Amino acid sequence: MIMATITFDTHKFVRKEGLTEAMRAAIEESELVTKKDLQIELAPIKADLNLLKWMMGALIALAIANFSKQFL
């Protein structure tokens, strides 16, 4: 998969938009977040979601088994 990249000159934006000095400093000190950074941060959440999927599957299977047992 090919991803397009866009370059953005923050210094030009800061000068052009007339932001306050505090805003300029905050923009200039900010760091870029990469796709790898997001994957690292979201890995525990994905693991928890997988566990929840298995738990819900087991719960539904038990409910169906209990329901079908009533008619046997």
C-alpha cells in the first residue's frame, strides 16, 4: 500500500496566521506521532478487545446451550 505524504511548514503557518507567542511555542515544540507509535499505544486495547470477543462468544454459546437444554 502506498501512502501519500504531505509536508507542512509549521513555521510559515505560525508567521502567517498571527498566533500568540505561547501558541507559536507550543506548535514549534510539538512532536510528530508515527504509525508505529500509535500501534504501540493501541496494542493493549486491541488485546483487551480480543479477550472481550472470546468472553462474549463463550457467554452466547452457554446461553444457547442452556436454552436448547430446556427443550430436550
